[in-house]
Amino acid sequence: MRKLLIISCLVLAGLVPAKADYIDSSGINHLTSKKNDWPQSYIGAWCGSSLDSFSTFNKPDEKGNCDGKEGRLTIEKDNLTFDQLTTSFELTRVSCQFNSVKPRFDRKAPNSTHTEGNIVVRIKIGCEDVDDMVQKLTLDLVIYKGRDLWVYIKNPTPDHGR
């Protein structure tokens, strides 16, 4: 009953689609998702230092500034970009196109300090860096405490062509 109440609240808040495909044995709801079916809270600009195997980003200030952060991750409905200022003050940009976007409710994912159960968005993307090298990546994205975006890169695999 508690799980149903939590999921109902998330649906009403617009954080998850209303239909679940199936619930697996670990209690994860696998949600129906189209390629561009993002929970709205993930869309927009996020500030951080780097895009590594685990990265934390937060929202920019009211003026859109990322004070003290060298990087900006921008998530749109069909792509994401990561801009970073290098130590020599050059701007590098990595652009990625989505192959799939799959939001799901994972009861083990952290939500805040004392609660568990959160939306995890798994995306499969192809990214092209400044050297025109393409990487196919799988990322898990989680919003923690309603303000921080956690990004886990699951499997970086270089691909020297499209």
C-alpha cells in the first residue's frame, strides 16, 4: 500500500508517467517510455565540475550562473551537452544524442538522507567530443534531495566512427 501511495504521488507531481510495464522481483517499476519521455524535473541546465564515472551537478543560481563550477550539463528532450572550461580557459563541448530514455522507480535508489525510493532515468547515448571521437554510453541519472543531479556512467566504450 505504501509503494502505491508513493508512486501515485510521483505520478501526480508529474515526475513519472502513469503506466508501468512491469514490476520485477526487486520491486523496480519499469515505466512505459518513449525516446523523448523525460520527467520534467531533469530537463534544463545543471552545474558541475566534470563528467566522470560518478558526478554531482546542481541547478544554477537565479541568474543562470554556475558560480565556482567549471562545467555545465544541459539536458534537452532529445540531446545533452556538457561544456567545460579547461585550465587554459578554453571551452570544450561534448554533444550527445539519445538512443533511449527509460525512467523507472527504484525503491533502493536514495531520495534524501532518510528515505529511499527514487526515479532513476537510464539513458543510452552516443557522444561526439572535440576530436570527433564517438563514445556510446549508458548513464543513470538520479535527482537527490530535489536539487542535486547524480550521474553514473555505466559503460564508456570508444567507437571511432558512426
